[in-house]
Amino acid sequence: MIKVSVLYPNSAGATFDMAYYTSKHLPMVQKKVSSCKGVAAEQGVGGAEPGSKPTYIAIGHLLFDSVQSFQSGFGPHAPEILADIPNYTNTKPVIQISEITL
């Protein structure tokens, strides 16, 4: 099982509409990418030091059986999915693909 993490960096002026992300964007991804086994969304609330800002304003997670299933499922829909990003954030996401080991 792999996890595709989409990390949205926090910075001065960064915005993120979590309601849109969870009610519109992620459901669209799940509908279009049938190989997606599950999703999760996190909203950053703070950093390691008390009162500090979170490194990421939000993080999305997508679960797949393999890198191949992610690439073949996401690829055909990438333009439409990526075009939706400005509807919920003004940040440029950072992507990480990880193997789930526990």
C-alpha cells in the first residue's frame, strides 16, 4: 500500500478552503480515480513550538495499492484535478509518495 501525500506549505498570505477541499475536491478525485482506496485531510493548527505556525496549512492523503495503480489511475485525470487547485488554495502543493510500512 502506498500513500500519496499532498502537502500545502504555509506562508504569509497562504489561503486554504478546507470546506471546499473536503466537500468538492477530494470527492471529485475519488470519483475520477477509481484505484484510490481512501482519502484523508488534515488542517495544520500549529508547529512544534507553542504558538508557532504549522509548516503546512493543510495535508491531503490518497491511498493506493501501488505506485503503478496511482499513476495509471491519476494520470488520465491529472489536468482536470490540477486545474481545480486554485478553487481552494493559492499555494503550490508538494507531493510525496510513501510506502506504508506499519
